[in-house]
Amino acid sequence: MAAIAGFPWVATGKTYIQIKTVARHAPGAMPLKRTCRFEQAEIKKPQQLIFTTKEIKRKPLIVFAASSSDSNIDIGFASPAHIIMQLYSAINEKNLKKLEKLIAKDCFFDDYSFPTPFQGKKEALQFLDQLIACMGQNMQFNVEHIWQGDDFTAGANWHLDWNKIQVPFTRGCSYYKLSSDGDRLVIKEARVLIESPIKLGGVALTLFKTLTFLFDAFPAATECFLKSPHVMFQLLHKSYKIAVEPIITPLFTWYIRLLNFAACILAFTLKILYYLAKIFNL
């Protein structure tokens, strides 16, 4: 019978729980063996079966498992989902020593808000240290869901809270891949995608349709662009320098001078008005 078991997840080569069940049988019959494989485990708070980072300290890790009267379960180290909960808990607690134990030496941390990923444990910890410093005293991660799959993988979606109030445009989704380091799991790979504050809506679909049309109309140029985008951007930059910049730069310079002249006239006018008001006691 299916039931909820509150015990640490078995983290061996893959995310498996193997349970042997001996069914009631007639004399001479062979015992029945069943193997249950779980592709994913979901961590949920009490009301909506979802966990938050604050509940990690006082709530056991909940996984779904098949139970029987005679089960043989090999309990290993903590599950990938539990390690990810510890990660966000350490960030909220500003505990760098705890973070250091959770990050692998060859960690690859790719936050899509940055142009290049962070390579290695040192760069990843430097980034997390800067993130903690930017969060201040009242900002915290609120983890909404955590999933885990085979091969030591896990995913989480979250948002930021300030004094337990959700901050707009701070929703994010992260993917993690873990590896074993002795008798524990560490984070080897992280990919983070954060919500964009610019909501294009239908305009995004129009732009996407236009881009697809151009790709289909010029397949050779599209293939060159997709294989070497940096070369195309360098070509566009050189074209801008040669053809556009000589025209645009003088216009911007003239516009800035015009704004400065208008600001000087406005300041002079305000001084005159102030002087007249002072004379006539207005």
C-alpha cells in the first residue's frame, strides 16, 4: 500500500528505493519481490504540501514510498532535494562556512543574468558572498517547490521576500546537478534563470515571428550567425563605427549642448524671479 514515509532519501548511484515485500502465499510458493523506482520527489508545504526554507529546520524530508510489513531499505546520505534546501537555508542565514561545504571544487555556476558563468568553487563562493551582501538583513529566499530526479539532479522555483512580503519581479527557477564527495553530496553544477522585469507580452511573439521569418528567408546567413554570433556582432559593431557613428555622434553632441543651454537659461530666469520677489516682498 502506498504511504508517506518521513526518512532521508537513499542517495546511491541513482535515485532508487528498493523495497522487498513478502506477500502471503500458499505453502511452497515463492516469495514475491517488488522493486519500486521513483523518478521524482516533490517537497511541499504543510497546507499545500509545500516546503519553505524556514521549515527545513523543523520538518523532516518527506518522500513518497511504497510500504509493506517487511521492507528492507538502505538509508544513505541526504537526498539532492535536501542539499538544495540546505543551500537556500545557508544563504538566508548568511552562513558562508555552510555554503563552502555544499559547493564542489569543480563547481560550474551559471547565472543567466551574468554574461559568463562562474568556474570553480572559489568564483562560485565569491558570487554567493556578493549576493548575500546585496540581500541585506531583511531579504530572504522563499523556496516554493523542490523536485529531484535521477542521477543526482534537482530543481527549485523560488522568489524573494522582504520582511515576509514578496518582492515583485524576483521569481526564479534553478537547476542543480550534484556529485558525491566521500559520504556526502555537493553541488557540481547550477543554472539560474530569473524573471525579467520587462513584460513584452504579445510584442515578444511578434518579434519572435519576425526573427523566425528572417531566419527562414536567409538560411545561409542564419547558419553563420548561429554558429559564430560573436563574429556577426563584431561586424555590426564595425559597421556602426564606420557608417552610423559619424552621423549620430554630432547629433547627440548638439542635443546635449542644447540641453545645457536650456538649463542655463532656466536657472538665470529663476534667479531673476527670485530677485524681483525679494525686492517687491512677494
